[in-house]
Amino acid sequence: MAEELGRLDRPEAGQFRGKKKLFLVPLLFSWQDSPPDYTERFGLYWQQVREHVANLESRIGAVKIIYHESLSEGGEDGLKVLERLNPSSYQLVREKCLMGAQLEAIEDKELVEEAMDWERHMIVGFISEKVARTVSQSFADASKRRYDYIASRIKETIKDDDVGMLVIREGHTVQFPPEIEVFMVAPPALDEIRRWLRERQTKAEQSGNYEEEPAEPEATKE
């Protein structure tokens, strides 16, 4: 189970020597013409993430390997895709790469695209209950295969005593190998954004003018 950074009792490097460590960073998106109050919280979130990751590194060790949701390429090619996908997480990942970390491919491109297509159909909605059940099950199956693949990639690539960092959306169902110590990076701004999104959804539902939350850009298809 991931431990939230704010609840850790000052972990020290010696406590985890020889173990595989993984910092888990929730992936958040902004969108064009987002409200100023969301944009402010969004910027603060990524600033706090950088600070909290640096704090963990000072106690546990520097990040050596980076994984980012939606990337089926690593290295410089992966960084180019990430810059289009999410400039904010790109800045974090690029900073760590300049300090010696390696960006590793973590996704199977076909699995990502399949899951995204099923999810798109679910967002549109259905008239037929049979079709709704079929699409829902297909999405669940594709998502499970996708997240199983992510777990296998982490297990294959992170070595003993390595410190990794995974940037992935909340709500994922990745089952991390038991030999990996997982630390959840959850700065205060994350709760602020969660609260803002809940209030926005409630107001929109009450007014009958509901808008979807920002979705993942389809950068994997470029």
C-alpha cells in the first residue's frame, strides 16, 4: 500500500537500503481556457510536487528511473511526446533527467489506444443496456491488461536499491509488486484541487450544464 508523504515518519536512506523504492505522483491535467482559480491551484500543485519529491530524495535517494503514464517510448523520444502531453509533468521529468534519471517506456501503445477508445464510447453514453454492458466490460478488460502491463514493466526495469518515480492518473488499478516500497506524493494542493472539482461538478449538475473534467490528451496517437 502506498504511504502518503505527509504521513511518513521522516524515512531515512538506511531504512530502505537494498530495496526498490517508487515515488507515486498523481497526474493532473489542465485544459484550454481553464478557470483562473483552477489554473492557480494546478500551478501550485506541480510546484509542491517538485518540492516533495526533492524532500523524499534527500532522505531516501535520488530518482534514477522515471515512468509516465501514456508513454510507450523512453529517453528523448519519450520526452518529446510528454512535452505535448502535459507540459507541467514534462518539466518535472525533464529536471530529473537532467540530474541523471532515465525515462523508461511503460506502456504498450495498442493497449493504451484500445482502452482510450472504449473509454470514449462510455463518455458518449448509450441507449441500449446490452451495448452499455458490452462496452463497460470491454473497457474494464482493456484497462486491466493495460495496468498489468505497466506493473510488469516496472518489475522488469527497476533494480534493487533503485529509486523510481511513476506519474499516473488517480483511479488507476496498477498492482505494484510486493518487493517495491511505494510512497504516495500527495501535497496539500492535491486536496484543494479535488475539492474544487467536486464543487464544480455539483454546481454544474444542479444547473443542468455539466461539463466533463479535463481528459488525457491523445498524444500517444501522434
